[in-house]
Amino acid sequence: MPNNPSGRQSIIAANWKMNKTLEEAGQFADNLLNRCPDPGTIEAVIAAPFTALSTLRSRLRATPFRLAAQDLFWEPAGAYTGEISAAMLVDVGCSHVIIGHSERRQGFGETDAMADKKVSAALQAGLHPIVCIGETLDERQAGQTFDVLKRQIQNSLASCSADVMPRIVLGYEPLWAIGTGVSATPQQAQEAHSYLRELLAQRWGTEAAEAVRVQYGGSVNPDSIAALMAEEDIDGALVGGASLDVDSFIQLLTYS
Ligand code: PGA
């Protein structure tokens, strides 16, 4: 259901990161469904820790809310202690999965090549990958933002063909804006997003590029979301801190 002039459906995703016990997750879902049973034209996604997915599935299964994991492993099954496959995520009710978040890249050595394998595994299992990219402050200050984004797009989506592109969601998340309280301005974000769409068009063609939804992430809050979403190439938000509180999450979903 399109709700911006481009025809792309907006997508707002909560990234809970390593937060919430089972009880807290359950309470969040109950409060959300009580106060905001339907996010309308927005695709609303909750990316919860693996441990909370099952309990969230039982509450959200017959609702418009979608469930995401924050990572996956690319192999289908086997001796990979600690890992979770794409099929397991589908089994527990996920429709989306975050891939290549900067916290995984910085803290756990994830590379573009690993992201590419994860994207392929997710697509094969029928999941929508939310692929995160973004530059550091040093890279921005050195004028390298576009080069970094180009490298990340080319390598993280290396195995994708044009026909799968409509299922991809990109999360543009400049590292200097994540968890800092300093959001990119709508103009800075739009500039990056429109460059990303240009890159997508060069590699996969205009039609595929127009179908990809690009979320902005980095200190989005209920006060900043409307101005961001008003930009032509910003199709959604990936929200960490401000998504943990149910009132704040509802304000984000009902920003317009
Ligand atoms: P933040 O996190 O909203 O807390 O800045 C965003 C993210 O890391 O996805």
C-alpha cells in the first residue's frame, strides 16, 4: 500500500538491540496492540532479540505488525554453535531480518562479504533483508561518504539480481548518528539516499532502484521523524533508542 509520492510503502522498524526480557517484550506488544492496533499504511516492524521472537510471534501473529531478527547465519543447518539460520527465523515468525548493522560490523568483525552471504540466505528463505550501511564520522569529514556507500552497496549486495531488489530494504545509518542524539539532517540523509538510489539504478536498472525502500537510521525520535519522512528518497526509519518505549514507538508510527 503506497503512501508516499514514489509509490513505495513506508517502513518503520524498531531495532531493540540487546534489550528486553520476555516479560518486557510481552508487555510492550500488549500495550502496542491496545493503543495502536493498526499502523495504517505504514509497514511496522519490530526487530527483537532472538529470545523474544517466539513470545512476540504469539501476540503479533494475527496483527499487521511484522517481526524481524537482528542477524542470521548464512548456512542452512549444521555444526555452527550459537548461530541461527534463515529457516529458523521464518519458523519463529520473522518476515524481515537486519543484516550488517554497524554494531555487528564494528564489534563482531562483520564484513560486506559476510553481509552478502546473509542477504542471499535471507532471500532464499523468503525473508526481507534490511541491509545496513553508513559512513563513520572520520570518513564523512574526509569527504569519503559516497565512496564508502558505493563500496558497501556493491559488496554487500554482490550476489543480488535485479528481480530480488524489490524485496531489499536498505538502512542508511551514518555511524556518527547512531545512539548519539545527533541525527543527520533531513537534507544530509536525502543526499545520501538519492546517491544510493543512483547507485542502485546504475547496477540494477531504474525500475529495481525505484522499488528499493531506503530507511534512515541514527537518533530518529518522535520530533525528528516527520521532517525526515518528508524527503523524497527517505522511505522509512530504523529506530533504536526511541523504539524501546511503547509510547515513543507509537508516536513514530503515527508521525503524520
Ligand atoms: P538509534 O539506533 O536510533 O538509537 O540511534 C539506530 C540503529 O542503530 O538502528
